[in-house]
Amino acid sequence: MTPSEPRAPRQREPMFNVPGVIIIVIALMLLIYAAGLLLSNQGEADLIKRFAFEPGRLTYFFAPETMRSVIAGLQTQGRQGGDEAALAQFLIGSGRLQPWTFLTYAFLHGSWLHVGSNCLWLLVFGAPVARRFGAARFLLLLAVTAIAGASMHYAFNATSIAPVIGASAAVAGAMGAAVRFVFQPGGLSPQSGYVPALSLGEVMRSSSALSFLVVWFVVNLVTGVGSGALAISSGPIAWQAHIGGLLAGLLLFNLFDRPQTELQPSLARAPEQAHPES
């Protein structure tokens, strides 16, 4: 470079390359949980009744006699059973269907640890998926996988009176979608350009992707089934919902993925703008 030749401006890389939609979703979950702490006990109970996913209420809507039998059975089990029966009656209420709870349950959390862990995993696995899908498609993915998680939980717990809360199913959906491309070379780098997604068959033949899925399922089953014995959680963990979310993200990936012609300009950088990563 000669002294008279102008120096090209140096491009600065952001310290944290996090898509805005991830920041918005995380902020929303944290704000909702923080606002819930300001509610009275009755206010908190009403919030859960109105926005948590309650399998028993859904069953009551379609088969009220089934749930009446469940509640009657609880009332014969002494004081604890009577308390559970009263809780079931409160949560079921008039038995009116509340379809929005298939989504809204994902915004409620039981503790700072609960919401914090979901935010962390969403940041790790959701960021590359959000960059690839774009904000609108990513939000649709979270909605669909949240619904899939609630549906899977209901399939195994139709008469449960325990309300389901938490974004874990949607976060698992982002993990399932991420499996389809992050184990490819450059899959985690926003500067790598278009990364072809693995087919489902290729996922099963990829040692990295398959190992991740096996470990995830084992950890999910251990923490879910053995949460009480291992003192992992003070309440039951909706592990079936996690599986439903992950499978939905993994299997429905192509419905949300953008065409290569759209991904190339949004993910790739021109060679002169690229910088080494440390």
C-alpha cells in the first residue's frame, strides 16, 4: 500500500452476535416472570389458571365424566387427596376450553432458575436458528414447537391436574432445528455463508448429530422420570413436552428453513469484509 493510497475502514465485529428476536423473546420471558413476582398468591393462582396448560381442563371439556371420576377418587384419599381435588376443581373451573394455553404456558415459569436456564439454552441454540430462519419464521417455529410440546404432554397425561408452564418445549424445538445444520462445517458461524441442512437420514448417519440426540434424550429421561428421587426439581418435569418440541423442530425443519437464494445474501459476507475469528 502506497502512502497516498487510502486505507480501507476497519470493520468492527460485534462482541455478541445475537439476533434481535432472541433478545426480545428472552426479555419478554424475564419481564413476565418478574411481573408475576409482584402478584398476590391469589393473583398468581389466577394467572396459572388462565394461561398455564392444564391437561385436566382439556379432558373435562371433551369427557367431563372422566375428570369427575378422577376428582372423586382424589377426595377419597384423605386430606392430601382432598387438597388435590380442590386444586383440580379450581383449575378446571367451568370447564371452558382455553385454546390459547397451548402457547401461553411457554411464557410462564416457576423460578428464576427455570426461566434463566430456558433463556440460556435459547441463547445458545436459538441464535443460529434465528439467523438462518429470520425473525418471523423463528417465532413461528417457537409457536409450533410449543404447541407440539403441550400436545405430546397431553397424550401421556390426559387426566393430570398439574398445570404445565415453561418454554422448555419451544427451546427444545430450537435445539431440534439446530441439529439439522449446526454440526455441518461452519454451521455455528454467521460469517460462513450458506450451510446446507442435513436430511433426516444424514442426521442419523452423522456421529456428532446422533450423539447429541442420544445424550439429549438420556438426560431428558433421567431428569424427567427421576426428578423427584434425584431432587432435581421440587415439582414434576414435563419431559414428554420436551420430546414433543424437539421432534417437531427436527422433523418440521424444512417448513421453516428459507431457500438458499434468500439465505446466501443474509448469512454470507463479502470476502473483503471477513475477519479472522479468535
